[in-house]
Amino acid sequence: MKLKSFSLKSLSLIAGIAAISLASVANVVKADVMVDGNTNPGIEIAQAKPKNYDQKWEKLGLTDSQKTQMQEIKDSAKKQMQEILTPEQRQQYENAIQSGQNKKQALSSLNLTEEQKTQMKEIKEAKKAQMEALLTPEQKQKLQGMKDNWRSRRQSINR
């Protein structure tokens, strides 16, 4: 009997320590999220860029010129997308981002018309095509290999 009560007390103590440890780790991870160079402790982890987001471009070995051109393409696409939105939708989008939603969540909450959805899709596809057109054949081959690797990892996780 004494052995059982000791085990239950020990288990309770271990469970309490584990809960406190997990809560502490979650807070540390949240505090380390960086957005545009600023620490934002209230931002959810999902909003942070994936660890390999910038590494992807580093692995491709982009030149400074390519990096500049890609940034210009992204900026242009962002501007075009914002022009599609009504002033109310732009405000709603900004509020959603500030409240911690990621871009995809924020866009899906805007109740876009079919025409707006079509225009957004066309802009995204044009951006992707323009960015890929900047790559050398070797960089395109590396990018395709990376995409194949991501797909296979994602499929193995979803099984």
C-alpha cells in the first residue's frame, strides 16, 4: 500500500513538472518569433517563416541581382493584390495580420468575390513564373529537387 501511494505522489509530481516545463518551452518559442526584425511574443508560431525559407534561396546560390529582382517581383505582386481589395478588405486584412493570423488565414477571412479570387490566383501564378524565369537552368534543377524532397517529406508525414 505504501508503495502505491509513493508511486502516485511521484507520478503527480512528475506530471506537474512536465506541465510546467512544456508551458515554459511554449513561451520561449513564442518569444523568439521574429517578424521584420522585431520580436513579437504574441505572434503564433504558424506565422513565422519556415526555418528553411531563407535557406532555400541560399541553397540556390542566387546572385545579388537575382535577389533584387525577386524582391521587386514580390513587391509588385503585393501591390497588385492590395489594389484588388476594397478599402474595407484592406483594413480587415491588416487587422487580421496584427491579431496574429498568417497571410493565408487573413486572406481567407476576407470573403473575396470570385473575380477577386481569380485575379489573386493570376497574380500569384505570374509572380511564380517571373521568379522562376530569373533562375539559371542549374538553379531550376536544384529548385525542382528541393520541391520533390519537400513533397516526399510531406507525404511521409501525412501517412
